[in-house]
Amino acid sequence: MAAFSSLPAIMAPKEDDIHMMLAANVQQGTMNSDSSMKDYIWRRRNDGVHILNIGKTWEKLMLAARIICAIENPQDVIALSARPYGMRAVLKFAHYTGANSIAGRYTPGTFTNQITKQFREPRLLVVTDPRTDSQAVKESSYVNIPVIALCDSDSPLKYVDVAIPCNNKGKLSIGLIYWLLAREVLRLRGAISRATDWDVPVDLFFHRDQLELDKADEDQKAAAQQEEAVLAPAFAEGLMTEADVQVEAQQVGEEVIGEAGFAATGFEEAAKAPEAAAPVLGATGGWDGPVASTGGADDW
């Protein structure tokens, strides 16, 4: 912990934090290096890849978090990423810290042209890559907006006020840096405690490819179908199959149908009864009364 002697003891990293940073390859740079980044480069491997100083990465993370907390209105902070691997990270960072985000292509003139519909006047800008987001960094210099940038070994530091040395080309590294930054901002604001772990998993900040999502959905559907196939025989043991139902219905029908070959419906007995002569109501004065007068109709 001698490398973090400049930080207060409460802000010193835990062992799990260092393990996560190493697992996400935060310290891995590129084969090229910029002269302005030489203070953040620890050494160069035999294959030519530069290794960043992870101690300075943590120190700059703490400095950036304190700067973000100094902004009274969180919505005056904008997290920006034109790199696809950082779009999900800036959206989640803005969601949990209350900041605004610009994920995707940056429209030129957003900070300088007041006529545009998406004109904004932030007080602080957080960018994922100062080279990819060079237009936003350049415009911020015109209107005096301080810039916090995730910088790799070959990133230019022109118009960058706070450089966080890290691997800004890997989706795991970008997601972890934004997760650590959001966690520290919430801790400084008092929203979460340092004694307990943050309940938001770091996986939410990682970029997820559409092909991976489709594959995960297919695997989930296949697992559900396999589970149904396993449970179906056990469930069907206590139930009658469709063939059994048809056989039972046929047996019941054979019992109802008589030997003559037709079904006994109840109308056969009525058909066998002799037909009774219908009484002539008009010819009697009732059912058993005297014959009524025809009024001369018989003469016709």
C-alpha cells in the first residue's frame, strides 16, 4: 500500500478491487505510446505491449470521483462514448449517478452551437476515449468545460484535464472503470456505505453483443424444452392418453346401441302405440256434448 500513501486510508483500494482490475486487463496498454503518457507507463513487455501503472489508475479514479462530487447538480455532468464498448457503461453510469449521457455518435456543435436542438451546457465532461471523442473534447476547450478521460498508452492528452490511465479498448476494462467511478461517487455522496459491498453487479456495465444475447436466448429456450421433455413422461403416468379416451367412449357406445344396430333414443315405443283419432271440436259441444248446429252448411 506504499503506492497509495498520497490517498487517505479510507480511499485506499481493497484487495478485491485490485484483483478485479487485473482480471479485466485494466493495466494492459497498446504497442504504441504517447509522450504525454510516459508518466503513467510502468514498463514494456517483451512482445512490445506497454503496461500501465495500476496505482496511478486508482489515484486518478479517486480524483475524478471527487471532482464529479464537487458539481452541485449531477445533471451538469455528461458521460460520453462514441466507442461501442463504452455505450452501455456510460448509460449505466449516468443512471446510477444522476448524470446525463451521450451514447453513440457525437453531433458537432452540441456544446457550441446554440441553434441546435440538442444544445447542452455541461459543467463537466467524462469521455471514454479522447481520440474517438476528439470532437467533443475540442469543443469543450472552446467553452471552458473540464474533461475527464479514460486514456490508454497511446491516447493524446490535449485539452484533457484529468487522465485516468487504463485500457480503453476492452469492454471489461471500460465497464469496470465506470463501475468503480460510479461506486466511489455514490460513496462520497453518502448514498452507499463503504462497510458493505455495492449491490449493483459490475456485469451491468459490460458491453453485450447482440449475437451473445441471441445465443443466450436460444440456450435458455433449449434448456426449457429439455426440461419439459423430462417432466412430460412423469406427468402423463397418472393421466389417460387420447387413445384410451377413444377406446372407453367406444365401449360405452356399444353398450347403449341395441342389437338392431341403431341407438335406443326412446321414440321407438311411441312409434309402436296406435294412432288415436283426433276429436272434432267443431262438431260437438265439447268432448262429449251434443252435436252442434251446422247453420245450413250441409245443404251446400
